[in-house]
Amino acid sequence: MRSFFKSFAALIFVLAAVPALAVDRPPQYIAIAFDNCTELDRWKEWSDFAANMNRDGDRVHFTFFVSGVNFIADANKSIYQPPHERRGSSRINFGGTLDDVRSRILYINDLHARGHDIASHAVGHFDGRHWSASDWKREFESFDNAFSKVAANNDLPDDAGFDFPVSEITGFRAPYLATSSGLYATMNADRFRYHTNGDAEPDAWPVKENGLWRFSLANLRITGARRKTLSMDYNFLVAQSMGLDHPPRRDFYRQQMLDTYLDYFRANYTGNRAPLHIGHHFNDYQRGAYREALKSFAAAVCGLPEVRCISYKALADILDKESPETLAAFQKGDFERAPMPKIDPSVVASTPPVVTAAPAATQ
């Protein structure tokens, strides 16, 4: 009996020495976003993909960083005056025909109504690393004009504009991720809640600086290689093939990106649950290989237990409700860890079809 009490007392001592976990385990948040959202077939493709993913519940919501020139028809490009550039110039394509602009509006209205986040990618995709605060102010005003006056600017019917106000666009990603001190002086005085202009380690939780959430792309080690790259398709293109299309290695590049994203997911899911940040473009890099990899990744992990694939606006809403102490505990991983859920190998192995359907009909 004395031996029993000694053992029991020793157990109590050990349990008392184990520190209590600070917080409940957070979900694994995943934010997938797109830039350069011009091509209508890509709007349809990602709209259809999200609708299919969500047919039996909310599994994925995207963020679309749209450029103001997407809402200015080619014939009307002179309404845009970029900082330090000639009037009517842009580094990316303008909106195309009036029907093209109208179709893009319809896609965006529908996606916004379905809970996806529409955010800003400035207007003409210029490198603003040397811009002043007044330059950025002009660019943001040009974006607001292109968005809010899209019908008037393009001689469309009054009811052909967006179904939501520009004030609901509260996120920003700078073209080329190029920033200046003038940008943040302007953003802090404006309506924005978050930006995605930085980079960080994969296990870094977001931080709030001067009232803005900073959601950073991750510095990932490419699976099977010694190189690192940002969690964005263009950066994979540069790291894998020096920025060149290379058809003989297309399938290899696709699988390598998918494996890298899955390793990123596994490490964070079983680690400190820092949100995943993935950025892609509408550009058809490596002949669709990167789009296929992203689809396979989203299909494999979005909907797994404790996984939430959400927009950046939704992530900002969630983090705003957490205390600094809780966020610090998340960063340290001061919660009970969970085992890795099973990922369906058939989803990872499959190659999603490349959709090249026609644009939505205009009304």
C-alpha cells in the first residue's frame, strides 16, 4: 500500500510539472489567391472549379486581386493616367472589347455573391517601388474610378456595373510585390485592412502592422531540390526553368509543385498551424501545369478535418477576433497537436482537365 501511495504521489508530481497548453488548436487555414485576372476563360475555369468544390458544402473560397485596366475597354484606355507614364499605357492588357468587360463584371459579381474576395492589384501593373505617397494615391483613385464608374467609362447601361461598392475591396497586393514607404502611408490612411506584399517563413503566423494585416507568401524549399522559392506560380517558373516554357519537363514541374505544396501543408498541419499562402496568376505558365497542380492540391486538402480554405478577407475577420496572446500562442504551437489526416491518393495522382470553355454570355 505504501508503494502504491508513493507511485501515485510521483504521478501527481509529474502531471503538475507538465505545463498546461495555452490555447485550443486552431484550424489549418489556407488562402489561395490569383493575380492578373484578365483572361475570361480563366474566370470561367476557376468559377466552375469553386462551384464544383462547394457543391456539397463550403470547401474553398478564393481571393482575386484584380487590376483596374481589366475594367477599361481597349477603346477607352485613355481615361487612365498612370504615375510617371504616358496616358493610356499599361504593363498588362486592358479589358478588351465592351463585351469582354461586361463578361468579366458578370463573373466577378457572381463570385462575390458566392463569398469569394475581390481585392486590388492596382491599375496598370507598374513597378511602384519608387512611387511617392501621392503617386500611390493617384493609382488608388484611378482604381476606384475604373471600378465604380465601369458602366459610364465603357458606355454600358447604368445597371451593367458591379453589384457591390468599391469600399468592399479592402485588400491589396502590389504588382511585382514592389512597394515603397509611400504605399503604406497611403494605405494606412485609406480603407484597406490587409496586404500581401511580403514574404516569410512557412510557419510564420500573420502580424498586424500599423492597422494592416500582413499576409506573406512563404519561402518554400522545393521538394526534391535544394532551391527555395516563394509560394507563387511565377516564382516556381523562374526557379524550375529560368522563366521559360519547357514542354518536355511539364509533367515533372507539375508534380514537383504539387509535392511542394503538400509538404508545406503537412508541416503546418502537424506543426503550429500557421496559415498557408498560395498565389497564382491567370497566365498559362508551363502550359497549364501549375493550374493543374493547384487544382489537385485544393481538391486533396480543402475539406479535410480541421482545414478551412478561405479568402483573405475571411482570414482577416478571424484574426481580428483573436487576442495578441492567443496569436502568440499559435505562433509557438502551444496547443495539442493533431495527426496528419489521410489524403486521397487518387485525387493527388489525377490530372484535372484543362477547361477552355467560352466566356459567359453577356446580358
